[in-house]
Amino acid sequence: MDLYGEFEWRGLIYDATEGVRDVLAREKVTGYIGFDPTAPSLHVGSLLVMMTLAHLQRHGHSAIALVGGGTGLIGDPSFKATERVLLTPEEVDENVVGIRAQLERFLDFETKTNPARLVNNGEWLRKLSAIEFMRDVGKHFTVNAMLAKDSVKRRIEGTEGISFTEFSYSLLQAYDFLELYRRFNCSLQMGGSDQWGNITAGMDLIRRVEGGRAHGIVFPLITTASGTKFGKTESGNVWLDPQRTSPYAFYQFWLNTPDIDVVRYLKYFTFLDRQRVDELERASREQPDRREAQRALAQEVTRLVHSEAAVRESERSAEKLFKGEIEAMTISELREVFGSVPSSETGHQADGWLITDFLAINAVAASKGEAARLIRGGGISVNGRRVSDEKSRLRPEDAMHGEYFVIRKGKRDNYLVRIVEAATP
């Protein structure tokens, strides 16, 4: 299967320029995707374009990951309701370092045949003077065409408007395409469907300045089957950085994919071939309760972003939680599994705590009375064990590893309480 056919089968083609399929079939092409360094980590919303760049390289083409060390100082207004907070050059440079490490898990920068490149557009944009930019780039664009872009029209029609800074963004991105064309003979830009206007602007600039022909492919913006934005949870973005989203939470995010989305996500976010995806689709349809497709999705993506060890540890922790073997968890497993649940710290007391006091103090229950009612109704467990006596006491030695209590209220709500030594007066 050629690259374009791969994209088609995986449902990745939202739009493409005329002739790009034939070009990809007969030539070795250099293509790029831009990454916005607004944070020191990418999140799962960036995974789709990371995968497509990896597919490009795997099919023998040359891949460029362009990190916006220049454009990141401004911010892309595409389909944003308000203007972004501007970052300092130092913040952008620091973010670029973190993003490179994540891209290295998908792209091969060391192969001798078609090594991927990481390029920072700060190399040319930070040196570009305003006069030079307006004379050499701005003269090739009409304000009429720029105002017609959907991303600009939405902002103009809204209450916030759009600043000249963000209005100029598409010209800067067009200039990026021109620079990459000049430096690396890069003739293909890819991105999300919200980038179509920016990509075609770059193609036009290459044609007008260099007389060259360039192409673009854009991919669908992902939403869940319910129509909500992909990659968002109650606690916010799902990050690729394990310090921001633990590998366990990352694994669970994919494991909880609804049946209606799972096959689509297997095509988008894994390198599994058609035969394996078809097998998993059949398994999901015939035995949905086994969640075999979701487990394969979680394993594959966690392995890609983190490691095989992260997969094993996540599954081991999940099994202990499912079996109620909380007391068998290591400290690292406790912190990983319960790292995102409500947590609190309580000072050490040698004689322990009355259970109803403990629940109220740590906001598990609104009051001691509510705590007592929850216990009588069988709605409280501590470290995996049901509490049946509202007059019982928790002792410091009951804490796991001498430090933690995991409290479950009802069927789903978990709380983590850490016992700390009282501060010295």
C-alpha cells in the first residue's frame, strides 16, 4: 500500500491538493508538519499529526518536524476564540526541547537513508525585519483573501476581534513553507483541516516567488462520537509528558474509549495493519464486553509514547485495583493510580482517628453525620476493605507503607489521604 492509500484506509484524508497522490506514488517527497511550542509537552491532540509524519518517513519519504520557535511567539489564531497569551523567547526555547524528546519516539533522526529533521523556524523568523517581511512576503497577499479565511472571519465576527499580530500568522507560516522549500526541497505540508488556508497560502507563495509546485494534505480534526473535543478529560488535557499525565492515567484514557470510536482510533493512533485492525473490529463487535480492541489500543499507544515497561506497569496496577488488592500496591503504584484523585494530608496522631472524624476532616464526607450514614449504607471502604462500624478507629499503622489511606466512597469516588508528621512548633 502506498502512502496515500495508507492515509485513505486509515480515514486520514480530509482534503488534499490535486495531483498529490500521483506525486507521492512516483517520487520521494520531503514533507513537513508544524508543531506549536505553547507548552513543554505535546498532548494527545497532537498524536494524529505525529503519526502521519511517521507514516511519511516509514514509506520512504523525508519528514521534517517544524517547531515554531518563531511563530510560537505569536500563536496561531486558527479557530481560537481569543488571542493567546504571548510567550517569551526563553519559554518557547524551553518548550522546544521538551517537544523534540517526544517526537524522537515517532521519528528516526539517525537513519542513513531518509533521516527525519527537526527544524526550528526561529532560525529565520527571529532574524526577519518588518520591512523585509512586508516587502518580500506581504506584497504577494491581498487583505481581501486573508479576510476571507474562516479562522479570521470567525474572530472578526466575534466579540474579541483579531489583532494584527495574529492576523499576520498565516503569512509567517507561508514563509516557513517557502524557506523549507528553498533549504530542503520540501514540497509537501500536512496538518489538521484547520490549517488548509495556511497551507494553500504557502503553496501560492512558493509558486509566485520560486515558480515551484507544492502540495498539501490535511487530516480530520478529531472529536469523540458524542461530539466532544478529543483528548480532554475532567482533569484537563491528556499530555504525553509522564510528569503531567502519568502512564497509568494515559493507558486508562485509551482503555476507556467507547466501542463506537475504538476502531477509528486504532487506525489513527497505531501502526497496526489492516488484518489486525479487522480482527479487533470483529472481536469488538462479537464480544464487546471483553474490550479486546480497547486493550490493544491502550497497549499500542502507551508503548509508542512511553515504553513497554509502562504498559506492563499500568496493566499490573489496573489488575490490582480491579481485584481490590490495593494493599499490595507499591508506593509508586499508589501515586500513579491515584495521582489524579482528590487528595489531602493529615497530621500524624499516635492514637489514630475516629473514622467519621477522619472522613469529615479530609472532605470525603461533608460532615460526621454524613460519614456515619455512608458507613451504615456500606458506602465506605479503606485500603480496599469495607468499613462496617461507624465507631471504629483508623490507626497510623493501618496506613499503607506507613503513609497512605485510599478511601472509596460509593462505587467510583476515590480519595487519597497522606499521613504526615506534625510540624515542629
